[in-house]
Amino acid sequence: MTPLAATLLASAALAGGPPGTFLDGPGSPSLLHTALRALTPVAGYLLLAPLLWAFFHRTWRELDVEAHEHQRKTLIAGGYDYRPAVLFVITALVLTLQEYYGGRDFYEDHIRPALRGVERAQMESPGGLGRFVDLRKYGELYSYSWWAFARVFGYVALPMAAWKLIFRRDSLLDMGLRVRGFRRHAWIYLACLAVVIPAVFVVARQPEFGNYYPFYKLSSRSWLDLALWETLYFAQFFALEIFFRGFWLSGLRNTLGSGAIFAMCVPYCMIHYGKPYLEAAGAVVAGVALGSLAMRTKSIYSGFLVHVTVALSMDLLALANKGALPKVLFAD
């Protein structure tokens, strides 16, 4: 769930795209309208490509030079770099596990019944863990908690443990997790926000915007609900950045060079399938921009901050536009 993807592409394409193309709305559009909506990402790509090239082409070239030299030395030494093969297999496993076991179906089949059992046990023997469980009040939030946990475990714990087990000399901190030099690149974060934040306000004018964000529909019930939701939301964003902009790019940097960025965009786009069309298509732009940023700074933190700033802004704007910002600290 990445609102940055939809924001980047929608804001670029709205100038020439048909009205109401940000989200897939109800009704039966004409064939012409459907065709225009389908082609909207092309307009966005064409408008944004020169900006991405101007800002990142030197970074892409440097990556290709480094990768060429690494491959040359590896071939001369008669070696073989197993990292791409291992990374692709881990990615396939992680994404498959998340698709089948990290969503609402698994929660409804296994997690929710377990929580209901804890509640019943509390009624029979007060003072247990059941006093912290309230399915009637927080059932939807528990569902999102499982979703966030599955992302954090799948994107961080599983691939990092497997990678360290196979490539013991590799430092996990080199996967974009070092904070050294972050201040030196803080201006890039601010420059990205200068472009993206106005785009958020453009997208916020779309009629379907308020019905789509926030994903947790009870966020307006209290400030506590909103804070808990944003905490879960931010956690899965951090895990996602570690996986796609840290783990992926670090593992492929010396083999594919700048191609690692565009290879990463394929699974990154595909995890958006099932979301609105422009969000899935916009993930390609977001993937290139955030991936190039991570490669340039050797850090995931700028991209993560851009992501969560946009996400929080869109949630707050959606609530504000409906007059639904929380009015109480705790829900009754």
C-alpha cells in the first residue's frame, strides 16, 4: 500500500488525463474513457522521465561502471556470483508466503479464532491476557496488525537471516541501514518533499480520495486509533524499504549495476496488483525514484521518510476533507 506511487504518477498525468483517474471508481465508463485511463501512466512516465534522467543519470552510470569492473574481476578469477540467484529465490519465497499467509484470510482462519479464545478464557478466569483483547472494538486493527507483522517478518527477518546464513562475510548494515552521511544527503529528502507534497494536494482533490484513505476506516474514531494505525503503517513501510531498496539493491548492485533498480521495480509493481490501477502503475515511477535515491545515498532512510511523510499527509488530508479528524483522545 504505497500512496507515494499514486501521488507521483497521478500528479504528473492529471494535466492531460481524463477526470477521476486517480482511483478506480464505480460505474460503467465508456470504451474511450477506459482507454484514456489505461494510457494515463504513459503520459505520467513521459513527463517524469526527463526529471529522473536529469537527477539520477550520473548515479546510474557510476553503478554500471562499478558493476562492469566487479564482473570483469569475477570472470578473470574464474568465480561466479551467487547473489542474484539467491536473492531471486528468496524474493519468490517471501512474496508467495505473504500472498497466501500474510493477509486477511489467514487472520480470519487462525488469528481471530485464537483471539476469540483468549477473550472467552478471560470471562472464565479474569486477570489473564484477555483483558488486553477486545475484538468488538479493535477487531479491524488486529487484522491490520497481523498484516503489518507479516510484512515486517517477511521483508526483514526472513531474508536477512537467510542472507547472513549464506553470505556470512556480508554486513547487513550495508543494505542501506547505515546512518552515516544521512545529514549530508538530507537536502535530497527536502527536494523530494518539495515536489511530492504539492502533488499530494493535487491528488487530494480527486473525488475517490477520501473513500480510499486511510485504509483503517476507524482512524477517525480517536487519536489513539489514528496513532496506532500510523504506527503499523510506518512499520510496514520501513520493512518494505529495507527489502526493496536495501536488500534487493545491495544484493544486485555489483552484478546488475543500474539495472538492479529497474529489476526491483518489477516485483515492487506487482505487489500493488489488486490496488487501484494508477497506484500499481505509479509504483514503477516510485520504485525508480526511491531506488535511485537509495543507490545514490547508500541509505534507505531518505526514501522511507519521503514515503511516510506522503502517507501521513494523505491520511490526514482524507480525514480533514471529510471533516473526520478525531475529536477525542480515546474511543469509548
